[in-house]
Amino acid sequence: MLPLHFDVAASNMRAVRCYLKVGFQITGEFWKKADDLINVDIF
């Protein structure tokens, strides 16, 4: 089975609960200040 990695905002508890309910596991946490995201390009 191939590992699947994706990022979910920790504040999005609805999504977190959904993913946990269907069998995903939290393997780590990564926090970033909102100020660090100012120059991020989102397509």
C-alpha cells in the first residue's frame, strides 16, 4: 500500500474528523504562522 500525504488546516476540525473517521492517521503536525504565507502563490 502506498503512503498518502496531504495537509489539512488544524483549525478545520470538520475535515480532520472526516479523515480520521475513514481511517487516515495523524502522523505529524506542522504549524506555520500566517505571516509566513504572505508570499505563497496558490494556483
